[in-house]
Amino acid sequence: MANLFRKQDMGGSSFLPEDYVASKAENRSIVICVTFFAVVLAGVIVAGMWNNRRWDDVRQQKEAINAKYELEAERIGQLNELRRQERLLADKARITNTLAQKVTASLILAELHQRLPEKVVFTQIDFESKRVKAAAPAIKPQGVRSVGTKNTKDAPPPEEEEPTIEAPKFETALTVIGLARDNGEIADYLTSLQDSPLLLKVELQYITESIVSDVEYRKFEITAVLNQQADVSDIDGAETVESEHAASEGEGDLPEGEGTPFRATHVSEDE
């Protein structure tokens, strides 16, 4: 094999031995190859060190981002917990406000007595509360899954919405039974009760004849529903009225009545 680094003879003018010249050229080629290999190896080492340095920087940045993400996730969790507690407190306040009976029985008795004509007395007053069933919540349709999609295990589960606490709603029915001298007094009393902001659906159920102590009277029954949304702050006669006081005011020349003037029946609940 010919040596590429060997100098060509210049017309036989060299006086050095050919073996010496060939050995010198071979040594020169070895030095050049070793130098080139060392340069390439040094370049590879430097490139590897620089690449590792970059990977270390990327790894540190990743760890810093993960730490920030965990910190922000913890803060978001705390914020969500505060929001959940705020919603819970708001629901409790709303339920408490709903359960707090604004229109009390004493207020209704005061209203009934205040609008009572002179020649009309009560024989019975009944309160009956029934729970109103809430409408079932609408079922949300599930999204259509496209063909070819795969469920990944790493996908976070969908967040379930917390059920809203609904306060039980009650409807209180009022039944008033009494005696009067004539139908005009009953009509006036019915019209007056229909104008009351505390009552809804005021209706006259019947008027019949009733004989008490050999005296003919007109017995009537009026039904209504309590308006729990009424503003009772501006209603006159909101103070508690004792049943004895109410009975004594409406006696006149009418009988004492066929029973207890004010009587509240049991409170029933429809499940």
C-alpha cells in the first residue's frame, strides 16, 4: 500500500536512505491521524457535556414547574373548598330562612279577628300543613362519543356536581267555620279576607242553616292558603291575639259556638 504522506523522489537528488524517508513519512501520518482522532474525541466529549448540561437545565426547569403546579393545585383546592363552604353556608341560610315561618298562627288569628264583622263568630279554625314535593331534577344527556377515540387511564375523571340542598316547602291550608245572622255578613267577611295579603285562594265552601238554642243561624265554611311570601312587617295587628280575647270580641248576641273558637289540627306531611 502506497504511503500518501511519502514525498516523491525529486529526480534521485535525495541522499537519505529510502527506509529512513519511509519511516519518517509513516510517523508523520500517525501523528496527524492521532491528532485528528484526539480533536474528534474532544469534540464528542464537549458536545456530550454540553448536551448533559442542557438536560440538567431542562430537568431543573421541569422540577420547578412541577413544584409551582403542585403549589397552584393546592391553592386551587383550597379555593374550591372555600367556595364549597360558601355554597353550603348559603344553602343553610336559605333553608333557615325558608323554614322560619314568617306567617305564624298568631298573626293569622289576629288577621281573622281584625276583619271579623260584629255579628259573626268562629266555631272552629283549622290549620293543616302539607309538604310540597319538589320536581325531579332533569337528567343531563351524556355527550356523544366519537368513533375511534380511546379512553386513557390518565384522563382525569369528570367532576361530579354536588347536589343542591333544597329546603322542604310546605303549604298550609286554613279552614274557618263560623256562624252569622245573615248571608250579607258572610259575604262581607269573605270579601275582606280575599283582600288580605296573608291569604291566598280564599273560597267559600258552603252556607247552611244551623239551629242553636232554638235560634236559626247561617253556618259557613271558608278555606284559604297561607301566603308564606307575604311581607308581615307592614301588616297591622301582627301582635299575638289570645283566643279568649278574640272570642269575647265576637260574641255579641250570638251563641258561644259549637266548639273551641280556635283549634289547630295536626300538621300532616306528604312524603
